[in-house]
Amino acid sequence: MKIASWNVNSLNVRLPHLEQWLRDAAPDVVGIQETKLEDNKFPDAVLAGLGYRSVFAGQKTYNGVAILAREHAIDEVCIGIPGFDDAQRRVIAATVNGMRVVNLYVVNGQDVGTEKYEYKLRWLDAVHSWLSEELQKHPRMVVLGDFNIAPDDRDVHDPAVWNDGHILTSAAERQALQRLAGLGLHDAYRLHHGDAGQFSWWDYRQAAFRRNMGLRIDLTLVSDALRGTAAAAGIDREPRTWERPSDHAPVWVRLAGQAL
DNA sequence: ATGGTGGTGATACCA
């Protein structure tokens, strides 16, 4: 069972890319971030034509998340972090094939020390509390999404720039990610790859993709109960080479023994 | 230190 995550940076613009990639990569479950679409504009009929059911929580202009699945029903849909009042559509969770899928569009945070940065840390704290409880109910869990945090120095093109003072790599952000790992949520990519320089996001500016000046900030985390089934993980760079691409590439994990 | 590009929507804001 292949489970993927992709920040599409406007599903309105990127729908043709999503359609092409669904055909190419044939994921079973997908978490999408930054749809930037209100729910009445979500292209669920187009996706149904490709064999995917979808659930979604969107808003105009900013944020917006969705979960797609083929072959299986999408049940127990939860929008937002329970008990955390937030108008921003950043979280959707659902049960697919006996597995809890949590799709996160983590707050960017703008710059270290700003109000948005404080919001990011508060938001991550709320996610930690919520997932701690959620894991009791659903031990078989995948938490995926755009985390807007590069786990360690292997995950940035230039650690001298992307350091403790920088957004996406500051110590407090990395500690927040470590606290999620402490719940028994394992970065599937790192279960299989120890290499540096493999990224999932490249800024549109400065020809960053051509120069591979990127960060690995899109992650699939698997719970203790699923860890042994995580047979492979990877990053699909190809859609980032297409015309008018998202600034993010899709990332994925394949779970063995997950009967379709 | 600044600004570079892109999405939204019509202007700044967000990333």
C-alpha cells in the first residue's frame, strides 16, 4: 500500500499535475496540502473519475488539505485539531483500510521570533497533545504532510545558512518534531535512506531546483505498530521538473502486508 | 542586507 503526501500550492493550478502524477505513481492514499480551494470548488468529481474518493477542508487563498484514497472507504473524518480553535484549514485526519491517516500542513512560521513563529510552536504543541491521545485509539497511524521543518542537517542544502536562527531549521522547531518522534512516529524516509541532499522543496527563486538548493520538509511518519511494514520510502522529483510546477515534490512510503 | 519567484486576486500577503 503506497501512501503519499504532496503540497500542490494551489490545486486549481496544479490539478493537471495531480492527475498525471496519480496515473504515474498510482498511490493508494494521498494527503494534499495547500489546495487553496473552498470546499464547493474542490474537484472531487474529476478525482473520482480517476478512481479516488476524496475528503477535504479548504478555504480561499490560503491553506486547505485533503485526503484521497482508491479502493477503500474514507471514514471517521476529523477536521482541525480537536480543542484547538483555528480558522486555518491545516489538518484533516481519516481512517482508511484500518489505518489512521493524519494529514498536516504545518504552519510556516515566517521568521524566528515573529508572531507567526510563536503560533507555529503553539500549533505543534497542540498537534503533539492530540496525536498522543490519538495513538492510543489508533496505533496503526501514518502522519504525513508538509511539516515546514527540516529534521537535521542532511535535510538542507547549506547548514551554515539553515541554522538555529533560521525558520524551518531552528532548534525549537526541530525539538517539536523530535517530540512527535518521541510518540513513536518514525520518519519513513530515514528508515531506508541515510543520505544527505535529498530534498522535497525548492524555492521558486534563485533557480533553486536546478542548483538543488532545497530542503526535505515533506515527511511521512509511521507509528511503532506500522514501522515493521514500511518496506520503502522515497521522493518523486519528477513533477518538480514539469512546466509551472509546485515548489514541492511528492513524497511516499510503501507499507507491505497492507491488503488492498 | 536585500530581493529574488509564484499564487491569489486586484493589493498586499503568504510562502
